Amino acid sequence: MVHILPILALLGPLGLVAGDIAFPLTAGQVGDRMVTMDSEGHRVKLACVNWYGAHMEDLVVNGLDRQPIEAIAGKIAGLGFNCVRLVFALDNIYLDPVINATRLSANPELVGLTSMQLLDRAVTALTEAKLIVLLNNHVSTAMWCCSPHDGEGLWYTDEYPEEMWIEGLVQVAARYLDNPWVAGMDLRNEIRPHDELGATWGTGIPETDWAAAAERAGNRLLETNPSLLIIVEGILSAGNLMGALIHPIQLSRPQQLVYSGHIYPFSPIISDLEYPLFKSLMHTMQTFVADAGHNYSAPYWMGEFGGGGDSENWQKIIRFLAEEDHDFGYWSIDGYVRPGQGEGYGLLEDDYTTIRHQWKVDQLQALQPILSDHSH
């Protein structure tokens, strides 16, 4: 049984409001659960929302044609989230073009800036709003993700080999080295088959072994910033972390490791199961890593989940997060996919200020506090 702590207890040793976080963040243990903690040993529940756009063709976060960048950051904080998963493409780094002014019409002072300068401004706005930033390399070549035939299923592509991927991550980590609120790097989004080449975990096959690549990238990043959380998603579109049972990720600073998984109402097979089986399979495939006391034990973060309607499969995910008290990142805050193209999962309307579905915000806000002491 999950023990629900009274709200007042959340102000005690288990949790802190965002402004009180003592960086850096590392792995720690609360009861029988591995969690992220600050440097004073307090749990920091990563209650995040995704903000996207920078990984797409125009290479800039969405909404800057609708609201000032500080207003969007303030809206996210005002909704109670303490963290943003901020996604980018390698194109942001290696191409870095000046951004089309039409995408910045609500931020005229930003016209003339390049893609990376605008990523800087997004990071500044978020962290000044006391939001933790977890950066995610979503794709290499800028595009909407994720098609099984987009050439982006692995961590390297024809255009961007592994060394360019790692070097890009290192450049981004170095860029924000002096900002402790930029607390983690989600190494790569939804590793999945690339045409006929499927990712593996711990096999030692250079072309497919995602675990080995994640170790190479993670250790390079820790040379640049030893305080960075290194977030490693599962294979099969972040649905399967079971390889960690046999081959846990080995980092030079093991306390900086976080595992991540994704789940959606449309996720095949698992989301259609009756709730007891859904919960059991989620633990078997993903969240077991957070069980303390094993050689694979590390915090778990559900870096993506989302939905448009209040469906039965959506309710399973919400119930699971409520019962298990895992960190999470809702997809997404955004009011559009591209300007003029609706985003049914978005928390905000196209104007980037009006709440799209209050019921959904209410459900997510109920998950934001620390919900369990994990003594069960």
C-alpha cells in the first residue's frame, strides 16, 4: 500500500520547494526507492513538463510568436511544475541558423538571434523562474519525431555519426556549465529500430549496443560536468529497460545515473492490459530500476507520457504515477505542433496562456507533490 503523506509533511526532510534546492542533484534512497536528491539529502521529485519546437524544422521553441519567453516560463512554474524537459536537435548546434522572425513576433527583442542563442534564452527564462532544466537530444536532423523510417532510430545517423552526437552533447553541457539549474542530460530520445537494424543492450555490437554508447556519452559528459544527471532511456522507444538487469549502465560517477522510460495510452499491448497487469508489466519492463539494493538500482523518471482525452488507458498511467510516486515529464506544455497545427496533448491552447483541459491540469497537479515515504 502506498502511504500518502500529509501536505505539511512535504515541507519536512523528504521534499523542498523549488527555490530551496541545493544543487547538484544526485541519486539517493528513500525507504526502498531510489530517487533524485539534492546535495543536502532532500528528495527532489522531478515533476516536469516537456517544451518542444527547438528540435523541429524552424529550430526554435514553440510559442514565441504568441507570448514573451518569460511569460511561458512563468506559466509553467505557475502550474506547479518544477522542471522542464527541453528538447533539441543536433542541427541546433551544428547549423545554428538565425531564426525566422515570424516565429518570434511576441519577442521582438529576440529577432536576429541564432538557434543556440535562443536555446540560451529559453534556458535563462526557465531557470530564472526556478525551473530545473533537463536537456534532451531528441533527434539529429531537425524534424518531428518519431517515425520508424526517419533514419533517427539510433543514436547516430548517416549525417551525424556517434562522435558528432557525443561532441554535440558535450558542447551543450559546457555551454550551461555555470548554471546549476541545468541539472541533467537525457542522452537520446526513444531509441528504436533503424530500418532493419534494431538497438540492443549490453551485447557489445558497436552498431546496435545502446548501453555501451550511453556509457561512452555519459562518461564524456561527466568529464565536462561531474554534477550532471546522465539520463538513459530504454530501448524499444524508451519502453524497455530490462537490459539493465544484466548490464547496468556503468558511469564514472554512478550516483549521477537516472533511467528513463516512456508510456502512452496508445503504447501497444501494455496500455490495453487490465490495470493490475499494466502495473506489473510497467515494473517488469521499466520501473524496477528504482528498487533499491541491486547492482542496477538508480532513480527512474517517466520522461514522456501524454494523452488527449480522459480515456481508460490514460487513467491507468495517472493511477500508476499516483500509486508509485515516480518522477515524470508530461508531453507537453505546447499549444501547437507547428504554428496553425493543433496539439491535442498540449496543456495550453494555441495562445500559450489559456489552459486547454482543466481536468488534465488538475490530475497532473495532484501528482506534483511527493506522495509516498516508500517504507512499504
